Amino acid sequence: AAPAAAADHSAPSLPFKGFACCTLHYEKDWISDGNYAVLPSIPAGTPITVLRYGRHKAYAEINGLPMRLGHDYGREQESLDQWVHKIVVDVDPTAKISGYAPDVQAAIR
């Protein structure tokens, strides 16, 4: 599980491991907070290791590949660390998703 970040999200503990909160769409190695549905996707529940932070992005490893999590649009609403902790969650959401109606599961996939 990912260690808790500081209450103000100013001093994250890195690296940390978690799971994709939801379906994350990517282009090459870039996962944007825009999460455009037309791009290829990483399924909810995929293990993610966040390695370090840069300016408006986090560097991660997903399925053995280096990826970048880009905080492109929500910078004024939340910090990079807050956003990363929204999409990289402590608990694998797969079990919760499996309890949803089949049509909802299909939509998530």
C-alpha cells in the first residue's frame, strides 16, 4: 500500500506502490489528467509504482514500462501529489468493480 502523504501533500514519500483507480488512457508514455477516451488504455487495478516527481509530472512504472503521469489541466485545482494519489490508489479496485452490473463493468473496461 502507498504510504500516506503529508496532509498538505507537500512532502510525498517516494517511491510508492498502488493501483490504477480507473481506466487510464495514454499516448506513448504519457498519461494526461485529460484522460482522453480515444487513446489506448491501462485497466483499473493495474499495479503502478510512482518513482519520482518532476515539474507537473510523475514518473512511474506500469507493467514493467516507464510511464509519465502528466498534470496538464488540473494544476490550479490540486497539487501534483493530490492528483497522483487520486489515480494511484492504495486498494486494488478490481473486487469493487466486479460487484457492479455487467453493463457498468463493460463501460469501465
